[in-house]
Amino acid sequence: MIPTSTELQDLWAKNDTLRLLARAQELCFKRTQSRAALALVLSLLLAGSVSVTSSLAGRAKLASSETPAATAPIQLYSVKIQRRKRKAASGLIRDYTLYIPEPKDGGNQGPYPLVVLIHGFLMTGAQQSANAMNLAERGFVVLTPNVTKVLLGDDTRMKNVHDVLDHISWLTGKDSPLPGKVDPNRVAVGGNSSGGAVILEVAVEAQRTNVPLAALVDLDGVIWDRSFDRVPTIKPVKILSLRCEPSICNEHARQLRVLQQLRFPIDDVKVIGAHHCDVENPTTLRCSCVCGTSRDKYRRIFAQLLYTWLRDTFNTEKFSKDAPSFNQLAQELQDNHKAIARLNQPVGTWLSSSSENKTR
């Protein structure tokens, strides 16, 4: 039976959050059939009243292709997690979570590559926590800072950009809280949805101010209008574009309209059938209600592509001698009709003749 507005209001009044989430999730699957009840749920979600992660959207771990046979169990790093606050360049106090690999006896002591993962609209760093853990277990220092809501205008948006740069300088500088742990020559930033907009602006500003930045990962980004004129100034840097199916939530593959202005090749992979929420790991009921239900199989593919690309880009250790390269993984997904991969190509060279150009 489809939940009604009255039932949902009663559950909320009783503070029965788990039951409310369960019934709201049922509603999400049938959202076109009960618009009044859906409107109530979305008002609660968008107000931030319900922030519990959906039970169907737990941590997507890396695929088995990176894991040796059961007779030779994988030896991942232990991970130290720090949840703290710091005053960033804007003067704002930023919450952040830092994931620090801790080697087993005799293991690699560092320095490790640094990856900064930026969350999307109305979310927090928690929506990249599983990706962060997957990476840290494999020898990356990962920072997931909270950024300010992007609806507050360009001034607030650029404060986010400058504060991300400040986080990088803080962790790679001489006064780093992780001395000897972070390699300043192997720094990447990644962002999903509006976080994808942040990282492109970060690239522009990093190159202008000589902040070390070696790689970017755009996770189904929704790019700002101001970036259309600024992206062409980005000098060659390693870039991975991971995309879902075009939809209203990614503004119908908006990131392609910006990335085609780059003057150098990048790697681009679209995961066939994936929704905008699948690049979050874990995602939330809030995202699934608006953008479509997230599935573990897609989050797993994105997690694997993210890690494998960063591993190959920064030449970090493999945890299985049979682990595929990023190019092999992308080709395998394409051969199995799970992805469309265009590797080491300028977006402009294929977009004009692609069927995706008609969806924009």
C-alpha cells in the first residue's frame, strides 16, 4: 500500500525515523503515484530533517578483480580516521574527515598520494566516505571536507574553491599535520555533482597560484556557468570524467559541454544505466528520491574505476598481480556493454559525432 501524507506525518511526529525511511523509500519507488506524499518527504529531506543513509545504499567495496584468491588474502592498510574542524582561508570553520593509511609491519611508510573528494549539492563529506575508505585502505591519504551550499552565489562558491586549495596547501606544506605522509607531487581532487564544478575551478586557481595539483576526477559533475570561460585556460593535467546517463540531475551531461573546451586529451567513461546518485558512495534517500534509486552494482563500478585510475596515474602498488590496469578495466566494461569508454582523447574530437551530443 502506498504511504499517505498522514501516515508519514504521524511517523515523523513519533520520531520513528527508521519506519519513516522505510515507507519513504517505498514511496520513492512509486513516486509518480502519490505526489502529495512525495512532496512531504522531499520537504523533510531537502530541509535536512532526515539525513540517515538509505539501508539500500551502503558502502560499495571494490570489485573482486583487485582481490587475490582466498588462499592469499588481500593485505590492505589499516586506516586511521580523524574527524575535526579547521579555520580555512575564507575564515570559515570547515568540518573535515581525514583518512590516513597505516601500514602493516614492514609495509610502505609513505609518502602517499593525497586525494581530496568534494561532495555534491545539499550533501556532506559523508557521501564520499566509502570511496575515501576504499582508497585509504590501498595507500592514499584522503580528505573529505564539507563545503558551503552552492546556492548562495559566486562569492560563496569561490570561498569553497579557495578553501579546498587551502586544505591542499595545509596538508602538503612544511607545517603539514602529516609530516612525511603526503607526497606533494601526487595530489588529486575529485568531486561529484556540484563538487565537480568546484574541482574545475580548483584546477584553474591551482595553476594560477602554483598549488600542487596533478590530477582531477569529475564524478558526473554539474558545472557552473562561470566555468565555461575559465576551463579553456586549464593547462594539460590528468583528468578522468566518470559519468552516468544524462538526466535532469546532471543537467543532461552538462559536464561534457565544458570538458569539450579543454585543449588536451582526457579519459571519459560513461557507465551505462547508472543514475546520478551512483557516484556517491554511500548515497542517500534524499538523492534517490529526486534522481533515481542508486544500485550497489553501479557504485561498485564507479569505485573500481576511481581507484584503478588513481592507482595507475600515481603508480601506487597493486594488491593482486592479476589486477587489471585502468585501460583494461574500462575496455572490459565496454566489451560487456556496461560502459562507453573514450580514453586519452579530447572530448571535442568525438562529442560532435556522438549520439550523446543530441541529449544535451
